[in-house]
Amino acid sequence: MTDSLPISWFAPKIIYEQIQYYFPMCQSKIRIASGYFTINGWDLIRDVVKGKYVDLLVGINERTKRQDEGYAQRLLIQEITKDLATASSAGNRRQAVADLVEKIRRGEFRLVDARAMKHHAKLYLVDCKVAIVTSANLTKHGLIEQVEAGNILDQNDEVIKFVKEFDGYFAEAVDLTQRLLKALEDWLKLASPWDIYLKTLLAFEDVEIDNKYTPPTNYQRAMIAEALQKISDHSGVMLVASTGLGKTVVATHIALKLFRADKIIHVLIIGPKLVKRQWKSEFMDAGIPQTYIGYQALDKEDPNHDRNLEHFIEIEEKINKQWLRMKQPCL
């Protein structure tokens, strides 16, 4: 046990820290018993269960105690998908769903409903070596926000006893893995908010025009919407157009839309010295922070021979994912 983590606790977030410490040690299977399960909770642990088999036993919900078994099973899937539609998340919810779908398809994740068995335990079992006994559900609230109690068991005979009892309940519970897979696959088919935003731009031909910079023409609007979609799908796009067809205007408008949507905070432009003033002028009129580097500097071997190359190296060392890189070749 690491000195920084307690053996027992009565505090928020400790269960999450225990999971981050113990789950990577798993050699075979992680078993989780929880009263509730949400994708937000899964998002918090998915990195530490990669390549590991996970059995999830979901227990009783107060609202379903007096309902028939079939209703309880349907409601469990509905609760998971409802949480996807309504809950806020600081993580990557869509990627979390996609990862879980792939894990189910690989046979590495199983979900069973034990509500009819009056099960409401919260256990996190790592192989037959460690048992985390806690009050925390596999949700963001349970793992991070709420004050939860718990303790660590690593005595071999006690842990093996928990595993046998868990497997017994798991075998008798109703397997909902394929129902969950279908629900998550259907959810992934829905358009993301960013996709809807892009389609709206194209449908209304981007009617919002700022007179401070050169507005795009109708054919350029279609190019802009298509480019934004490619950036969303692939984190990049190559725009090819003949001289005089307004690549600078199109690029400025793409950057402006990303900037206003808080997707980027700065733009790095690499291009010929001859068009430096034009690019800087367009971006200045649009109010977008930018840095222009002449591509000739990249041919130099020693930064001391060209201050632009030195500047470029400094930028590359500090650049982050919210910088948009643009390159105009000399044609």
C-alpha cells in the first residue's frame, strides 16, 4: 500500500484514488458491484481498465423495488441513456461511449442486473488479490463528489470469499450486455452538438457576417462548412484551390468559426513572405490572435541564421492542442 493512500477512509474522492492505484495491477479481471452506473463514472476509470476484463453487477434501485423484473431491466438501460442525454461532463463522453462499445464487442465487458436479487453492495475487486469495500457507486458523484466511506482488504482468504460470492450473484443475474451495446450504438449514431452546429452553418449559408473582414462567397461557404466537418472528424484538413479563389478568406473564416466556438485560442500560419501582410491583415480584421512564420525559415539548419526559425522552435515547444496550424505552400 502506498504511504499516501489510507487503508480506510470517510471522505470524498479517496475511492477514485484507490481505483487509480489498484486497477492497473490487475492481471485478469476486475469485478465491480454497484447500485448505480453512469457513463460519467465509466469515463473516470476507463483508462485504468484498458485491456482488462470487467464484470459489472448493478444492484437495486429504490424506484424499482416493487416493479416486475422486466421493467427493472428496461429501466436500468433507460437510466444509463438518460444520464447520457442530461448529465454534464467535464470528460469526453462520446469517446467514453465509443470505448465502452469496443470493449463490449471484444468481450471484455459484461453488465448484469441483480436488482431482483435485492443486491445493493459496492465492491471493487482486483483479481483475487484486493477488495475495495466502499459505499461509493460507479458514478461521478460516487467516485469524486460525495463523501464516501471505504476500506481495503488484501487478505487472500477474505478476498477470495468476496470473489466467490460476487461470481455467484453474477451467474444468477440477468445479462444486459447486449441491450446496453444496442443502446450505446444507437446513441453514437446521434449527431454531436458540434456536428449540428456545422450542419446549421451550411443550411443557413452562414448568414452571420462581420463587415470588418472580407465575407465569403456562396461557394466558399460550402468549402468552409466541409472543411470544419473534416477538422471535427480528423483534426485537420487540406484545402486545395487555384490562385485567386480566396484561400485566405476561406482559411480566415474557418479559423474565426473555431475561435468563436472556443475550439482554438491562437493560429500559427506558415507561408511565403510575399503574402504575409495579406494574411496578417485578414486575421487582424477578424480579431483572431495569430503568428506568421515565413516557410523559408524552415529550410535553415541553424536557428542562429534566421530569427524566424528560432521563433518557430520556441512556438513548437510551447504550442498546445488549441493552436490551429495553417500552411500555405508556394505554388
